[in-house]
Amino acid sequence: MQPEILQIGPLLPETMHALEETYRVHRYDLAPDKDALLREIAPRVTAIATRGDYALRGETMARLPLLKLIASSGAGYDGIEASAARRMGIAVTHTPGIVSECVADMAWALMLATVRRVLFHDRFVRSGTWLREKPMLTDRVWGQRLGIVGLGGIGKAIARRAEAFRMEVAYCGRRQQPGVAYRYFDDVRDLAAFAQILVVAVPGGVATSGLVGREAIDALGAGAYLVNVSRGSVVDEPYLIDALQNKRLAGAGLDVFANEPHVPDALIAMENVVLQPHMGSGSNYTRIAMGQLLLDNLAAFFDGRPLLSPVP
């Protein structure tokens, strides 16, 4: 008998194929009557497969009294009500570490594209404007002061790349990390005042909502840049837009937004902003590896082995 699992929403095709080969999969997102599905599978389902950004509330967990594992793909898990899972004795796993290098690549792609005006000048060439006008000069990236909000796996990967650019790196987080040589600030505003370029790389969720607000954005100043590869909720988006429109900030590179996939028209209209559709971990390698770790956590659970990557 194949174990039965509940799948909350679409996953990578390779991951879904592997799930369907190993388990009897019930698709919550495709069920015409979700209440009826939960009632029908409640006596049998002990595990859920999902993604960290799919909504999974405590009310849904409570409908599955035998549920013991929520296996999620993604480093972040802000869509999952982890506190409710903890109260019910349900383990939650995610896929940290795997995403770090590719998300750091995206942070650097946004940093370079924004500060050096790469997309602006691409359009400048394609439109034929170069035949009539001189291109504008830009700021530099190498040798600048880089502030990193959150020095986890992603933040450290960003910082390692910065060393090759001879940048002065500082960070802030919940606490100063032992064995880290970078300068530490215990307040995001002070880090922003230090930085010429500020990169946001903390998890989403209630604890970090609005962390980079008006004080931090104002502290950055008119000649500085903000890059966000974390979650849209971490940055005060309306205030960021206001600062960009009124030239209190030089530019921004954004992979995430407050109401994805809806992006404010004001951001789309600005030439000093580079936008991406939440693609930080969006490489084939990373997504396949994330799916494999989800599968490995499920296999460990059903085999009675320790989980590989439980949420702290």
C-alpha cells in the first residue's frame, strides 16, 4: 500500500512525478470540494507536501488529526503557520542552504544591473538613442560599502562575492555571529546609514515585516541603492516608492514584492529600478535540488529516520 499524502499546490514537474511514483497523492489545489477531500483523507494522511509560499493555516492542519509532517520546498516558509504546527506536534521541513548560492547570484545581478544601469543602457542601444546621445555615467559597485540585512546562508554567499569586489562589508541580524570578521550593527537603521548599497536577505514572516522601513530608507540617502531578495513584506514598499520618486534613493533592484505577482505601476515606470519575478532560486539546478530535499524528508519520515532539514 502506498502511503497517502496531501499536496497543497503545484511543484516542479520532476518532483511531482517522483511523488506520484511513491505515494498516493491528493491534490488540495485541484479538489472541486476541498472540505470533502479533507474529510475523506483525514483517517489516513500523515504528511503534506507543499511550497513555503503556499498558504497552509492551522485550521487546515487541524482537519487532519494524524498529520505529523509538512515537507516544504523553499528556504522560506512564511506561507505555513509554523507556530500552529508546533502546537499540534507537527514537524515542518524546508530546503535551506540549497538556495543560497543562486539567490546570492540574483542579488549580485540586481546590484550590478541597478548601479551600472545595465537594462537602461541595453534599451539605450536597442532604441538607437546611442546614435544621437552619449550614454550617462553611472555609480560603481567595487570598493563600495555593502550592508547585508541578515547574514544567514544567503547573506554569507553575498558577502563572499563582495570580497572579490574589494567592498567593505557590514551586516545586521538578531545577534552578532562568532567567527565573522564583518562589521556588525544591531540596528538596521545604523547599517543603512553605513551602506552605499543595502541588500535585504532575511526570511519573511511576522518577525521581519516592515523591518526595512522609513527610518532605514531615509538613512540610506539619495546616493544609495537597495536590493531585496528576501520577501516583499520586509520592505515598506509604499515608502520605498516615495523615496525613489522623490530622489531620496538612487535606485533599487527588486526580486520580491508585497503583493506578488502584482507589481505597483510606479515601480514599473521608473528607469532606476530593476525588477525580477521572484527568481532568486529560479535555476534548474536549485529547483531540482529543492524538490529532491523535499522528497528526502518525506522518505525519512515514512522510514522512521530523523528528518534532514527541520525548520528551527
